[in-house]
Amino acid sequence: MRLSGRTTQAKEARITIDKFDGGYNNLVDEARMDTKFAVESNNMIQVQDGIWKTRWGRKYYGPDYPATPDGASEFVKSDGTTELIVVSNGKVYKSTDGGAISEITGATFTAGVKCYFMQITGYLYIANGTDDLARYDGTNLTKYTQISAPANLTASLTASGLTSGVYTYYAQVTALNTIGETVGSTEASITTNKLRDSWTAGTDQVVWSWDAVSGATRYQIYLSDQAGYENLLGNSEVTNFTDDGTADINPYIEVPDDNTTGAPKFTSMCVSSNRIWATNNANDMYKVYFSGTGQFIGTFSDFYGGGWINLEKGGRETPVVVKHYQSGAGDGRATVLAKTPDGRGAVWQITISSATVGSSTFSVPSASKIVGSWGTEAVGGVVATDNDIGFPNRKGWFYLGPQQNYYGILRTREMSSNIRPYWRNLNGANVKNIVAYYYDAKTFISVATGTSGNDRIVVLDSEKKNNWSVDWSFGSNGFLEYTDTAGSTHFLSIPVSGTKLEEISENFLGDFGGAINYSYISPLIPVSQNKTDILNFREAVVELGRPKGTVNFQVLGVGKNDAFNTIATATVSSFGANTGVGTDLAGELYPSETRASASGGADSWAVYLLEAPSVFAQATTKKAIKKRAKLYSLQYKVYSNTADTQYSILSLQAKGRLVNRRLPSNWTN
């Protein structure tokens, strides 16, 4: 804001706002706020150098689905073409370019449970934390099928060296398929007359046997001299294993607590260091899972190089989301965001090293917590920006990134201080349902202001000094991008209710052809630094960029009676010329010598239409308000609620004469 004119008798004053690069702010009261901020920016977005513009509109994309979609994702096929995959009413559908949908059979999901997607090695993985993990390869949709643990484990002594005795050994056996490993069988035991360490190979043997398991590719045997503490002894492709005492027991691999032959049930997943990482298993809330690598990516058994790690088991922090990020030194890490009951949470990072015991090589995970970090409880609210990880919690919106001027240090920092009152008034029970997406250098965040689910979108613009646009009058259950066969990318939203996906674009006017209520309100601006000065207001001007439709301009203010009132309102609907002649060169057509018109009348010119007029919006349009009023402070409002409206606010200015008055008597009473 620029304020010109001295505080002397009847000097010209101009109050101008032409810098809007502070974004929305409700941390500071409007009477104390810098003019670069907005007190209200409903359904607005910042563009160019920070000016406010009407937000992007919406249109439906694609046909109706059987019910409100529970998730959607783009799938890139092996030939480079794309499909739009949508889960609705428990079934999976595919389409191309927003065309007709067709069901993909092979797996179904519980209707109404949100689904999450990730593509790697030609598969699109689909998880919802309730049903078994499924994957789609462009042709077939298959579900991870869980197999049963082996039954009827028994032991017998063979050869001549061992007899029953005082040394007891306990065993469990598990079954493996191409995906993972079952839990252990019922424990069995046997007694011998010698310690296992003193057995003689070839003469001292124990044979463990069990029933075959349908779908198993091999089995693993676990052994211990204490009940319930078995560790991996070896594996077999048949239904028995002979132990002659020569195999080393691997002290690092215990009997699995989970059956991973159908894959663990989780919601959050990502790829990091050529492994699938996953977490947020409601039945085992402290675990973070990882798959094998290479040909074993997508398998979660330690037999295939996978495994799991408990983060602070039994503590206050439970993992919610896993993302690929970096350490403070720039190394790629699986990064886990956890929640706590108070809403703060924490961030952990996991590394994996390899260890070999006997003939077995296995992965050993280790985790470390980032000191002073904050976490999240929103599975769909975590996004990777250009350099940082952004995420919500009940306290605000945070970034995880390197600490400036310090090498090797990561920090979480709040980015929502300017909208902190707004954020903390969100519905706390629905913070876990916040969804976010990074698109066009902006983070679109859908939040719940009430109890009925996400009903608003706020936008964080990282190109404009992390400015906020608050808020847009609709909600979303998820965002995604889909690129059609023509190469056009569509920014799509999964509706909170409704059976069609919605496309959001700056090229659309209105929502589905209807009106949007746009509103910008400036701070309440004092007319002078001298508190007793008063402005004899005469006129105000709004300058709009490329306007269409109908726009309202309003000046409000605090008058000499200390009352806040609307001073004047103007409606802007005539934007000058909105057509222009074509750009083609004129043809060889001229007025006749008799100046005959098309009807043959004299003294008129023949008019030839060379090209249909082209419609455009003026680069700038000004509208003025003339009104006499006496003001101590004033406020601008620009708004619209009519269809087919679009505009940007380039500048606002009020003029008048500034008068130095005595101290009003009512201020001292």
C-alpha cells in the first residue's frame, strides 16, 4: 500500500494496493494487517506476481461409476499407453480418455473403504488395509492369496547315535509361497541324550515332518532349546527336514508374527531403494514392512529379502505413512511419518544392511528418529514437493527438509503460521482424512471444516513465498493426474459424494457450468499514521485483468462516527470491446464508386465481412466509485456470484483529501 499526501489541511491522498504477494492471513487482525495480505480470499488463487484471480473451475470427467469412487489412479501399460483405474462399490474399472468403463475381474474390495495405489515393475498395486493386497498388470487383476500354516509337526530320532534323554528341543515350521511366509505351526518338541552341539554328523539325526500345504513352494524350520524362542534353522522343498547338528541357527530370524503369504494388510506404500515399503496395518500398528529387491520386489518374507521392523513398539508413536525421501546428507531413505495422541507425531528413517549367518543372507533394518520432528495421522495428506515433504497434523501444515546452513540435518518446520487460527478450527476428528496433492508448483489440500468430511480446499503456493489461498468451496477425497492418448494431462479429483470424477482446470469457468461465489477483502487500512486525520473520500478505482461476466466492487470503512459501514458499491459488467477483426489480410474488395449499400441505397458503403469476429477479454479494465464520505480507515472488497465470471485484481485505489482534525470529544468520554 502506498499512502501519499501530508497530514496537513486538505491535502490530496491516494490509498493504493497493487502488491498482493502476502497471500491470505488470519493470524493478524485486519486492522493490523499489511496490505499485501488478504483478509478473505474465498475461491481465489494467486497468479503471476501474486495478484488474486478467480479460482479454477470444475467439469465432470468420464462416465458415472456405480458408487462414489473409493480411489483412482493412472496406470502406464508396457506399451506406454495409459488407463484410468477406478475402484467403485468394491469393483475395479478401467477406461481410456474419459470413455466408457469396463470392469477388471479377479479381485474385489470392501465397498466404502478407501484404496491406495502404487506402480512398480509393471504392476499397479492396490491396497486398502482391509482386504488382501491386489495387483494389476494391464491384463489381469490378481489378489495375493494367503496359504495356511503347516499342521501336524512331529519329530523322530534316526541313525544310531541319539536316544531319548534330558535335552529338549522345540520346533515350529512355516510354509512359503512366491509372496511371503505363514506363521509357525503348532510347536512340537523332542528330547535327546546329547546336546546338539556335540552331535556326530551322520550318526546323530532328528527328522522333523509335517503335512503338505496347498500353494506352498517350500518350508522353513525353526529350532530352539527354549519353548517359544525358535530361530531359523533351515528350509526344505519337501515335507521333512533332517537336522544332524551341522546347520547354524540364525539368531536374527524368528518365527513370523504375521502371515505374509497374502502380503501384509496396509494402506501406505512407496518404493525406496528398489523395495516396496508399507505401513499402517491396523492389526499390527507399530510395524513397517519392506519387500525384497530385484525379482523379489513385492515379496515380504525374509526368505526373499523382505522383512519388517517395529518402530517404538508399545510407545506413543505409531507409523502412518512411508515415503521415499533423503537423509540430511542426501542419501535416499525410507521415511516414516508417525502419529501421537496429542497430534504432534514424529518422523523416522530406516536403513537396511545385509548380514550372513551360515549359508543364509538376510536383511537387517535399523531405524532412527529425527530429533524434534513432527508427524502426521493423514495417510493421504503427505506429498513430495520439489525439495521437501509436506504434511498436515492437528497443529498445522509442516515441511520436512534440510536445515538451512547446516549439513546433514533434517528439520520439520511449520508453514501454516499465517493461517494458524483457520487451521486449528478444523475438525480435529477429520484431520486423518485430509488429502493433498502437489501440482503446478502448488499444494492442493482438502480439509474438513465440519463433521461431514472434506468440504474445503486450501492452496499453498511454493513459488510465491509459500502463500496461502483460503479457501475453495468444495472438498475432495483424493487427487490424481491422468494423461490421455493425446498427451493432455487432466488434474482430477475424487468427489466426497457423487459418482463421477471431477476435473479441475484454470480453463474452466464456474463449477459444472454454474456460478461460484468469489470474494477478496483487503485489510482495514488507516488513512493516515496520524490517528486523528480523516479522509474526505471522493472516489475509488478497481483495475481488473481480462474480466468476463459480472464483478462487484465495494468500499467499506470506519467513519467519523466510529461506525463500520459500506460506503459504496459498483457493479462491473461492461468491459469495453470484446470483439476484434480477424488477422487475415484484406481481399480485393472495395467500396463502389456510387457508394451503394447492399440494399442499393446511395450514400452508404458496402460492408464485407472477411472473417468472423474473435472474442477476447481486455488486458485491463477500470471501474470507479464516486461517493462523498469521511473515513478514518477503509477496506476494499471485490466479489462476484454470477456464472461465466473470471477476473484478476490488478490494483485498488481510493482518492480524497486528508484533513488534520482535532481530537474528537467522544474519544475522551
